Amino acid sequence: MISILKKNKSLNFVIACIVTAALSTLFIYLGVNTFEDYGWTVFAIIPFFSGFTTTLLISYYEPITFANAFKSSLLVFFACCACLLLFAIEGIICILMAAPIAIPFVIIGAFVGYQIQHKKSSGVKMMILYVLVVPSLLAFENHTDYEPTIFPITSSIEIDAPIEEVWKQVIEFPQMEEPTEFLFKTGIAYPINAKIEGKGVGAIRYCNFSTGSFVEPITAWNEPNLLAFSVEKQPIPMKEISMYEINPAHLHEYFVSKKGQFKLTKLANGKTLVEGTTWYYNKIKPETYWKIWSTYIIHKIHDRVLNHIKTTCENKSNPLKIQS
């Protein structure tokens, strides 16, 4: 077998790619399904291991260039992504979001493997070490106490309508049109309407999204200036694009909205400034990277609501706008 692999570069390449893609897929499956961990091991260590191992296996019998190590490692990465889709482990959107952080670690792994490819014994030992260490790291991350940071995200809009009219639309707004934004066509949850039961502190507001309803007990009712609420229950943040009906762990208790508020300010020009704020946490790590995505998505959700309130209020305040 060894002599065959020495002579047949193509066979050696295929076996190296299959072994690495299979191991990487297995480790990711263990991470997100068994340990329900979305952290550094899944998004950094496993991609590094993938590039590293691919390069060492391909170069075991004959040295390769860094260009070949780079291309081979990326090929294995994309093969692993295809396996995640094929075996219903993750959906397309999650994979696309994770790719910008995972790919650099794949390349770093390929570079390290390329640098030590001539030290075959050390390379093999390190490869075996990674095979043993990755599951341990997954288990360690899963059992590490972690207190996620709660971030506030604020969006604002100026509305050409009296503050009293804007207040009515803030506490309860009618059905929205279907979204035109590409983001919401990918499965990301978007608001549809809002209803309220009761009045004042203790009333229950329901902000209905495409995936379900936010249940929001009112904690502050300062008409017409401030409406604040906690979040008692929330729907899943997105519906994954997949060939199957999948329900990955990251859709539950990883992106959590804790509370929110609308602050209304009457401006000197008779218009109303509306500021919407959401306090949330995201347990997916690295926190800094995933905050970029969550901030963008929350702003888009805010904009959809605020623009809808603006259109509704301004049309009511100036009926001529409806005709135009």
C-alpha cells in the first residue's frame, strides 16, 4: 500500500483529502450536536487542523509547494462544508457566516504544515495530537462557565408626525408588507406586526416575526415618551436554508434578546425622534466576530420597524401622501 501511494500522487491526494474532510466533519458534528458548542474549537481549531493535516498527508511521501498546500486545504474545507449540508448538520447561511473566520485558520494550518513537512516524524506526532486534543477542547469549552456580554443596539429615525400619533404606532403597529431586503430572504427572521394586550406596566406586547412571536411584558409606560419591555419568550432567529428540515442548536438560546425600548422625543420642528434599543447577548464565539453579524441584523430589523412606523404615521398626518 505504501509503495502504491509513493508512486501514485493522485491516489495519495484523494486519500489525504477524504481522511481530512471526514475527520473535520466528524469533529464539527461532535462540537455542534454532542457538545452544542459554537466556539473557538469549531471556528478556529478545527479549520486549522483541517489545513494542517491536509498538507502533512499530501506531502508525506513527496514535498509540495505552499501553493498546492493552500489549494488542497481550501478544497478540503469546501468538501467539509458540502458534507455539513449533505448530512444535515448545518445550513447554508450559518456556513457562509462562519467562512470568513474559518478560512484564515485553514490557510494558517496549511502554512504550518508546509513549514514542517520535511520533519515527517514531528508532523505525524502533531497530527495525532490534534486528533486526540480536538474532542478534549470541545468538551472543555462546553463545560467552561461563560457569562455572555449583554450589548445594547440603538437605531433611530425622525418622523414628520405628532408624538402622540407616533406613540400609538409604537405600542401596536399593523401588518407590514413582505420584505424586499435580501437579508430577510435568506431566512433571517423579520417583524410582521405588533399587538398589545392591556395598557401600562404589566401589559403584554406581542411582536410577531416570520418565525414566531416575541412575548414582551411592559416594564415602563411613560406615554408618549418611553415604552420599555422585557422579553419573556422569543422565536428562533432564523430558518436555515437546507435540503432538509434542520434544527441546529445555534437557533436556541445562543442569540437571545433580553429587553428593549422605544424612546420618543418631541423635536422643536414638530417632528418626533424615535430611538429603538435592543439589549441582547450572543453565546457564539469569538464574540467580537459574531457581534459584527448580530449588530448588522438587529439594525436591519430596527430599520424595518421604524420605517414602517414612519410611513404609517406620516400618511395619517398628511393624507395627501397616500394619494401620491
